[in-house]
Amino acid sequence: MLNELSSLKGSALQAKDGTLGTVADFLFDDSTWKVRWLVADTGGWLTGRKVLIHPSAVVSVEPAVEGFTVALTKAQVEGSPDILKDRPISQQMQNDLYGYYGWSPLWSGGIFGAGMYGGMAGIATPVLAPSPFGARAAGKAGQDDGRGWSSSEEGDPNLRSTSEVTGYHVHASDGEIGHVQDFLVDEASWEVRYLVIDTSNWWFGQHVLISPSAVNSVEWSDRHIRLDISREQVKSSPSWSPAQAVDDDYERRLHDHYA
């Protein structure tokens, strides 16, 4: 099943023994387009701390009912390594969390196994981003990397916030097509399967789905995403609206169109 991440933000986070808070954001790896962390807002419970929950801890997702249920206790979360809200998240901080909880940084499974699209994994699963994207230079010490963090603060250079990337301008090979409105994520693998693009400034009233495999480069400092497909290819792709479910048939037609 594919979920719009925007619809999951604000959902309750339920531990085994009570409420942890709500989901404030999602952090993804920009070299694999895979969600790596859920960012929890704990309200006044753990003031001044940023709480990160790994997707492998999620037991169920029911946004309209209970929200996220995780296989953790409140005591476990309270005793986890401190991550201060005003500091970037380094790889060492993440390693501390992996070690504390026993989570695997190589985890690739999901809460529902192969998911309802398991039989079509070869169609919609995004490939690794091209090298200019995944192997971005770290920059000189103290230089802003486009997230409001400087490289001297040693933040993980591949970790991105979906809230920050929402709104990025998207360019086809021959011109702008719109901006990022949302992300469709496979709840089985936690991969970003599609970027939801609002094309209203170019193609009024329309939305299109773009696979991360079509991304040629991302200019983080300028907030631009560049694709290796043309405007005509986008405009002639199978029609889609936010009210429409993305089923096997639609994914097959979308794949055939861009193949």
C-alpha cells in the first residue's frame, strides 16, 4: 500500500504502554530514497530532545484511528541517546540509536512483508540516484549545504527532511513543470515510490507522479529538482489525481509510458 506522507504527519505515536507524541516529520536517505527515520514531537514530555523512531519499530499504521503503533516502551524512548533539537543529526548519533535499540542500519523489510504491490517490485521500485546526486560534495568547512546546516557541524550529508523538500521546483529536461507537493511511500519497504508534483503553474489543475528513478540531479541550495524526462513525456503520462488510488494497473501503464 502507498501512503501520502503528508497525511501521516500529525498522526499519534503509540508505544506499548502509552502515547509517545505525534509524527512531526520524516527523514529520508537521498541516495536511496528510503525513509530512514520518523521524527517524533513528544510535546512537553521530553522537552528539548529530538526523538527518532526507525521504521523497523513500526508495528502498524492506521492514520485515521490510532496512528502509528511502535514496538517500544516509553521508558526505552526516554532512556535513548540524546539528540538535541538544535543540532544536525550525524552518522554517529544514528549509530548510537542503532546500538541502543538493536536496530539494523541495513534493514530493508517492512511491516507488511512484500506489500500489496510485491508482485510488481520490478516496476515501481526506484533505482539508486545518479552519482551527481548521491555523491554530492560535502563542501568546505562551515559552508551551508542547503538545509540550513553547515558541513562543520558534521550532519549526515545524505539525510533529508520531507518537510524541507516539499515545495522544491521541479524541472523537466526542457523546462519547469511544477513543485513537489507530497511523497508516496510504500509502507512495506518505506521507499519513496513517487514524488507528487503539482503542475498548476504550467498545466493548470493537474498533478503527476514522478519516480525518483527519473531524477537526474537535485540542487539543494537552490531548491530545484531536475529530471531526465521532457515536458511532453510528463504531459502525455497516464492521468492521475490525488483522489485516485495507485493500483497495479496504473503503475503498469505509468511504467510502460516511461519505459
